[in-house]
Amino acid sequence: AAMIGSNDWEGVEVFASQIAEDTILPMKLYTSSLLGGGTNVKVAFAKDMNKAAADFEKAQKALVKAIAKKDQEKSSKALEDLSSALFAYRTAGKLLGPDGGGDIPSVDEIRRAACRVQGRTFEQKVKARDERLKKEGGAV
């Protein structure tokens, strides 16, 4: 916002075409991973996250166009839309941890959640595999 206000169009261009654009795919991939990567897993909030990711992408494209025209008003509006879409995404996905983005589950938390759904045998198989790999000297 400060760069837009001071007419630093090169800095805003870098943000829009590199940082913001490079954020779109990870947002979509994270939501896709929540949906089980092709399995029939249903996550109620994924629809809201997908919409927020689409809104973010739309705002990013509007920002790039506004920058090309060096239009402060439209650039500021697009930046606000980017911020709103990202906040909606993080809120829907419960990604509002104390560090500003935490609360992403660890591998162990995912394993425990899978165990609740699939039964304890899954966790036992994973732990047995990990132990076997340790004994063989491989990486876990």
C-alpha cells in the first residue's frame, strides 16, 4: 500500500507479478490436498477456501492491470481485495494461529486423525515401517 501511495510502480509490479502470483498455486494445492488428492474425502470448508483462492487470483490479475495503467485508486482496491480474499482463505481453513499462519497440522497429527477414521491398524503399519527403516539405516 505504501508503494502504491508513493508511486513505486516497480516495487508494486514485483509484488503483484512474483509474490502475489506465486501465492495462487499453493493456495489451490493446499485446498486440493485437504480434499484427499482424488479420494472421496469431504472437507466442509474447502468450498469456501476454493472461492477465496479464486477471489485472490482475480484480485491479483486486477492489480497487475491497474499497475500497468499506474492507477492508484484501482491498485489500492485490488490490494484490498487481495487482502480480503487471503483473510477469508485463512479464516475458512482455520489458519489464524498465534504466529500469523500456524495451525497447519503436523504429520503426526494427520496420522492420528487418519487413525481415528481408518482404525488403529494404519498407525501401527506406519510405525512398523518407520522402525524397519530405522533398523535398515534408511531415512524416515
